[in-house]
Amino acid sequence: MSVRYQHGYLRCMKRKDGSSCWEFMWREQEPSSKRVHHTAVIGTAEEYPTEELAQLAVNGLRMQINEARNRQPNQSIHCADLIDHYLHTK
């Protein structure tokens, strides 16, 4: 079973009371290969009037979701890998 980085999906939803809120959705795969869908409310449209601001607000949650995927526990990092990463993200 391959572990994939979760980018998730951000959407603006209308509520029953007429207000709008930002929701972040992602899915995870359990060891039994069953997919589990998750949803988290990020904030209201008044708090985050643009999608860019809502994306910035969700970055912390995205990092938390992908914490186990960011690096394998026994994987060593070589200096050449760091240099390649620096050159590509520069």
C-alpha cells in the first residue's frame, strides 16, 4: 500500500442559515484498505473572504494530516538529495 501526500480539497459551502463557510476535505486509507473521508470546517467566508486566504489557513492542518507521510522514519537523507531539493525549490 503506497502512502500518498494529501493535498485535500477546499470548498465554500452555504449553510442552512444562509452564511457561507470554508470546508477542507481529504481522505485516508486504513490498514484494511478502506478509504475514510474526512471534513473539517476552516472558517466563515467573512473570516476568509478569498480562497487564497482560506488556503493559507488550511496549511497547518494539511501539514498535520501529512505528518507521517513527510518522511519515512528510517530513511536517511543524503547531502546530494538536499542539494537537488534546494535547486528545484529555489
